[in-house]
Amino acid sequence: MTDREIHELQVPPEHGGERLDQAATGLFPGYSRARLQKWIRDGALTVDGEAWRPSRKLSGGERLRLEAILEAEGAVAPQDLPLDILFEDQEILIINKPAGLVVHPAAGNRDGTLQNALLHFDAQLDTLPRSGIVHRLDKDTTGVMVVARTPRAHASLVEQLQRRDMSRVYEAVVHGSVPGPGTVDAPIGRHPVDRKRMAVVEHGGKPAVSHFRVLQRFAHFSHVEVALESGRTHQIRVHMQHLGWPVLGDPTYGRKLSGVKTMSAAVVEAARGFPRQALHARSLKLLHPGDGRPRAFSAPLPADLLALLELLAQDDRT
């Protein structure tokens, strides 16, 4: 089975100076860089109507046209793994992703991923890029995700992400007493020294905007809601660290517990023992690919976060 999707867009100014294949990976988030490179070499992705080399650099403002030819990938094996499906129809699946589940195979996680589970649930997803996965959550972030089931749905969801029409709201427990609502408008890119991490970078970073507000304030921590305008890698984790309120339990961007002498023993134990970043994708709003109507989906807070918040409410009062 072979399907075709056509996408057209204008390269935003912030992608000026980037290689075509690098920019395409960010502009067409539903496709892997390897697949995009192949399409560039095959002439399926053109720039102002011309075929380019993957390494040629963009100036910004060019018109990209992608005629994506979708064929069965076959590289990822189906696996019978549990899926928490919040909603399903012929076009989309809404998944509640648990902590510890990697979204798609990569180095160190060749199987046991959400993509393996999706292929077992619906073998037809093999014809779609990454089995219909158009956005991802980090391994230890929980919450709601959307998966496309048809080429039409995939094209629609990718375009909604590009246009920032898809709304995503998260909840997190962070270190410190967050003073009130605010917005972080700070570009994100690779850390200049540690290339495995992301960071706020003034030059070469991609625009990233996060809006936050306090849901509950404790003596040493805050329960916050964060709404994304963009979807950069580790965006919430990086932005909250940048502000000085890193996400509790974050192994990459977190910090050591401070103010221990003024905390109860129960709070110290819970904070030090929390096994992951305390981050949950609570809600997702999109236009349904079938009828174009707005739809909203949500995933309840997982048990570990609920228990943490209950303890903080009892033992870490302001």
C-alpha cells in the first residue's frame, strides 16, 4: 500500500542559515530526518520548485513543497504491549502515555516502545511515518498524545502543529515558590557544551514560548500549569530551569533539594525519591481531521503525582 501527502509552507525567518534537512526536520515534525533526507535527494521535497542537496543552507522565506510518499516502513516490529486509549475513531487515537514508555525506537530502546504497541493494535499504521506519531512526550513524562490513523489525519495533524493550532497544556511540580502567572519567551537550542542537553541560547536557538500560572503554592514547591505556544525538545523543563524553578525529579535539568532543614521528613523523602520529572501532559485541543471541528481531550493526573501533591498539601504548607 502506498499513499501520498502534499505539504506546502514558507520557511520562517528563524530557520535561515540552517541546512535544508535540518530545517525540514523541525518544519515537518511527523517525519524522521532520514526519511526527509531521502525525499530531498529524490526531489520529493523541493525549494521554490527546485531540487536541492540536503546540506544546502536556507535563507528564510523560501517555499517548500513536500510530496510525501508513504510506504510501509517495516523496520519496527509489532509488540503486544498495553495501551491506555482515551478515545478512538477511524482517523485518530488519543493515548494516555504512562511514565517509562519511550515513544519510538532509538539507540538504547530498540523495542518496547509506544510505536511497537501501536503497530500491534493497528497493523495499517505501518504505512504512516512513525506509525502515525506526530509529536512525542519524553520517556518519563505522562499524559495525552494524539496518533494519526490515516494519511488524511496525519497530514492534518502535522499542519496543525506547524501552524501552532494544536493546543497543549501541562501540569508540573517545580522547585521554589513561583510568584504568579507569566510568560517565558526564550529561544531553545542544543547546549553549547553538552550536546545531549537543550538550553536557552541567544544565537541559533529556535523560538519557544511557554505560559505558566500557579495552581497551588507550597512552602518549598509549586504546582504549576504550563501552556505551550511552540513544541521544542524539553521546552518546559528547559524554560522552568531557566527561570530558576526546575521541575522536581528532573534528572537532566533539575537541582539538589534546598531548604531541607525546614522541610518535614516526609517531604524530604518524597522529593528525593520521586523517580522521574514531575511533568504531565494534561490536555490537548485540536481540529478533528475528519470534520474539522474543535475537539478537546484530557488525561487525569497519574497516581504518583496525585500522591506527591497530597503530601505537599498536608506537610509543606506555606
